[in-house]
Amino acid sequence: MKRIGTNREREIRTLESNAPRILPGAAIGVLGGGQLGRMMALAGRNMGYRFVTLDPTPNAPCGQAADQQITAPYDDMEAARKLAELSDVITYEFENVDADVTAMLMKESYVPQGSELLYTTQHRLREKRAVEAAGIAVTPYSPIHSVEKLEREAERLGWPCVLKTATGGYDGKGQRVLRDPSELAEAYAELAAEGTELVLEKFIPFTKEISVIAARSAGGGDRRFPAGGEYSSREYPACVDRARSYFPGNCRGGTAHGCADRRSPERGRTDRCRNVPHRGRQAVCE
């Protein structure tokens, strides 16, 4: 008997059939011009898509791989409208672009991700509260509005703890690890000068992070990709011990970015790895 599908499956098929189809040859507009946008552009161009990016930094990483870059601040409404004119669909490649600009573009272009998710995820306090509302535990934290509150909450959460800006921080920027009371006043003055809210988090020791990428179609169907292991390190690309637990193949080299294996006398070599199937991912070594 032919399977008809659930009501939800039928609803998804209907929504997807009505959604705009972005076929090869179309232009994809990207808010943000960083390394994630660059990887997207390189992959998309191989599929036949064109790319336009908006970023305030001339010759940004994504701009180097795109067909065109608009060099302007993220909150420049006119530059964003130009991006819309040149694009068939618009996305954003990281969370620090302007949510108000994205909301405007939703009225003048096709922005599948919308602006509500961006508004939530670009602010650490809003993001934490949204995750808590979904019933998921987060690191103990406290909003910080003064040095006095920082002193109280640091004692409550315990040492060490981490003070972060609520917006604008990434890859270790906009945060300070605090190890004793003598560091509080200086850290508060430094981060409060950014003009954003602050949040204090309990320091959580961990062995590794697990990243899971999920994608949702315009109709609401979703796909989840296999989990990948990431190790925190001051070195990048990171070398991952027991790589075979996470990725197939037996990598004995580095990528073009170089091997960061502390045990290897050939540290820094640039031979390409032929055993990991997806070039461009972070180096994986034994």
C-alpha cells in the first residue's frame, strides 16, 4: 500500500512547493563577509550560484570568493537595499549583523531565516533565556549592570568565572576569565566600555564540544547532520586525537592550513590530506 504521509508531512510538502526555488545561476546575497561566508561562496559557486556580500571590511574573506562585495557598515540601510536588488535570496553568515536591517530586508527581499532568530541569538542573555524556555539547562549565569553586582555574583557562582559582553563577542573576543576579586574592577571597566550589557557565567571545565548542524527548509522540514567533535585549543587548526571516532578515514597529514600536532616533528607542514573526504575542514591528525 502506498504511504500517504502524516498531516504534518503533507503540510511541509505544500509549503515547500509554494516556496521560491533558488536554482543554480541565481544570486545569493550574504550579510557578513567572514570565513563562513567564504566557505559558503566557494561551495555554492561550484554548484553554479553567484554571490554578493555586504561587509564593512574591504576585500573581506567572503568578498574574495564572491562575485561582488558591497563595502558598507552592517546597519547601512541603503547598502542593504542594494544587496537586495542584486540578490535572489539573502542569508547571513554570522550573528553580529544588524537585526533591524534584516527585518527591513524581509519586506523587500527573500530572507528565509528571517530576523527573529537573529535577534535572539546575537544577544547572549536573550539566547540563554530562549534556551531555558525550551527546557534545556544552560551554564549558571547572571546579568551584570555594576561592579557591585559583579562582586556579589562572582562570589555566588564561584571562582574562576567568565565575564562576557552580551553582544558583539565571538572567538574569545569580548570576554575575560576572572580568577580572584582583584581582577573584577578592571574587567568590568574594560568590557562595559563596549557599551553593551554584560553577563557573568560560571566557569565549566569540559573535555570537548560537540557540534551538531541542523537545517530547516522553507516548508518546515528539517535535517540534522552527524555530530562532529571539537577540541578547545589555543592552536588552530586543532589537532584531534582519536580522530577516527569522529571522522572516517585515517588521516596522517595536515591540510593546506598546516598540521598543529604537538607530537609531530613536522609541525607546520602543508601537505594535503588525502584520507579525509571533505577538504577544507579543520585538520585531523593521528
